[in-house]
Amino acid sequence: MARIENYGHDMPTEQDAVKALADLIGPQMAEGLWTLAVQALGMRRPVSSPAELRRVAEHVMEVGELSRVAGRSLKVRIITYEALARTVPS
């Protein structure tokens, strides 16, 4: 998906997700947690589709309090991006 101009943000990426986790739990823990979540879901990195990112975010939300915050934030961002993308004419 392309950038939605009125929204002002690009589509969320795996890099965004790992950075958000790193801001809360540190870079090494974030990388490890993200990798374990991806593997637990039977996926491979890099996770690129919004649907897969949302699945990993939901899995990360189950791990702990701080990861729940980052996972929920990513999930909301993906849902918002997808909803707005449906309203933008092609």
C-alpha cells in the first residue's frame, strides 16, 4: 500500500514494530521477542503484510505488560491504515 497523504504515515513495517518494542524493552529483547513471536506463528522474517504484522502484534500483546502496549499500538496503527486505505480512490 502506498502512503496515504491525509493520514500522514506510511504503512507500518516490521522495522517500526521492533523499534517500538525496543523503545520499551531494549533493542536486544525486542529483536528476540519479535523473532520468537514470528516463529511461534510459523512465519518468517521479514513480516511484511499488514495482516501478518497484526497477527504478530496480537501474539506479542500476550507476552507481558510492556509488550502489550507496543503490540496494541501497532495493531491500532495497522487497522487505522487499512481502514483509511479503503477510502482512498485508486
